[in-house]
Amino acid sequence: MTTISYLTSICVKVPLIRIFKLTFIKRLYNTGEFAQALNVVILVKTNLKTHARSHVILFSSDLELSSEKIIDYYKLRFQIEFNFRDAKQFWGLEDFMNLSQIAVTNAVNLAFFMVNLSHNLLMDFRLLNPDSGILDLKAHYRGFRYVREIIKMLPEMPEPILLAEIFAKLTSLRRIHPVSTGVEPS
């Protein structure tokens, strides 16, 4: 049996979420009580169409934290998880074959630098391409590099309209989402 020191319902501006903050006081060990006091936040989300409910339970051992602060800390924690996922999935964090400490440190730092740089570039890129992700960004810049290398091999610079069409066509190769630029590839 648990005792609840207090129960408060906090209104949030998101209409589908209710937050309940609970602090459990009892102790759990072999007696069926809590080992330490816990500060618990329960997010209850309700689907307006189906009226189905889902619950997210967040907790902390710091009894002084407000429910908003606990939610903020969990958001930050998940952002860290997403950064690790991006470093592994897109920037080779789990694929490098380095053995020395310096080489491993460099590879890890480069992967996380690329995560930060790509997210920064993606903010601007999404102004014209709102559905784009990191793979679209990589395809765009890879195509951009190919165009620059091809232009270096040409005897003379092409007309600006042809150049714009070439850039639009080659930077859209291997993209997942459709291109949204001023000049569409033909």
C-alpha cells in the first residue's frame, strides 16, 4: 500500500495532455514499500477521435523538482539519445575501425560535430524543403559537390539557366523527399 503525499492536476496549454504530479513517500524493500521517496509525473494523452488514452510516467528522486522541470529534463535526455542515434546512423559512429585512443576520440568528436553541423544546416534547408531530413541534406550537398567538380572540367562556364537546371537535377539525386527549389529539374 502506498500513500500519496499530494496529488495535483496541472493545466497545460496542450489540450490533449493532463499532467498529474505524485510524490510517493512509503519505502519499498522486502515489505512491499518504496525504497525511497519518488517524485512522479504522469502524462495522460487522450486521442480526441477514439478517446483512447496513453500514459507516460516520468520520475525523479529529487522531491523538490516541479513537474515542468522533470518534463524538461526528460526532453533533454531524449535529445541526447537522438544525437547518439544520428551519430551512429548518419555519421559513422559505430562503423569506424580505429584502435588508438586519439583516433577513437577524433572519430567520435567528428561524428558529433557532424550531428551538430547537419542539424544547423537542416534548419535553413527546411525553409524551402520542410519535409527533408539528414539523408536529403547529404544527397543535396553530395550533388552540389559533383556539379562543382564537373564544371571544373568544362572548357567554358555554361549559361546561368542551364547551370541552375544542372544544380537542381544533380542535387535532387538520391533524395527521399521531393525537391522544392526555385528551378525544378526537367
